Amino acid sequence: MNVNEWLRAIAGLFVMASVALGYYVHPGFFLFTGFVGLNLFQSAFSRWCPMMSILRMLGVRE
């Protein structure tokens, strides 16, 4: 898997986990869902995502 595939998988995992936690544990976890969505939105315009930088540092191929 390359950086883009890893990014999509991690974002999807974060969204699903935070929705489940918001539903079953505490509604405050929905804020994390919003944070992930906002980060994805800003990365569409800035072409920069913190998770991609982390994945590159971990050696994930382009």
C-alpha cells in the first residue's frame, strides 16, 4: 500500500471508531469525527496532511 491508500484507510478507521465511540460511550467523541473531516477538507485545498507526513517518516512508499 502507498501513502494515499494508507491515509484513506486510517481516516476511515478514525471516522468509524469515533462514530462508534460517540454513539456507545460519549457524544463528545463526535468532535473527533468532525476534526478528521475538517482535516481532510483542508488537505484538499492545501495539499498537505499531517498524517501523510507521519506515514512518510515511518517509511511508507509514495
